[in-house]
Amino acid sequence: MAKTKKIRIKQVNSGIDCPEKQIRILRALGIRKLHQVVEKDATPEILGMVDKVKHLVEVVN
């Protein structure tokens, strides 16, 4: 079984005044609060979602 690479995503900016689509992307990533960190598999889908809200989140180690 191949090990999938994990990334940790942290919300650093508020989603207030962002388009509804970006707020839904944050919720789909599992981020509910500011400075919350979630761990996800580094799939192309997740990386694409992170790219769409890159001004709101950062990838931490």
C-alpha cells in the first residue's frame, strides 16, 4: 500500500467579505475557525482547493 503524503492547512485570514464559493471551500476543507489547523491528504483535489483560497490559508509543517 502506498503512503499518501499529508499536508497541514491553517486558516490565517478571515473569510468575511469573501465570495460564498471561497467560504464553501474552507468548510469543505474542514476549517471552521481562524488559526485552526487540519491535516489532509495531498491529493490534486485538495491542493486545487488550497490554491483557490491561498490568500486565506497557509500550508504548515
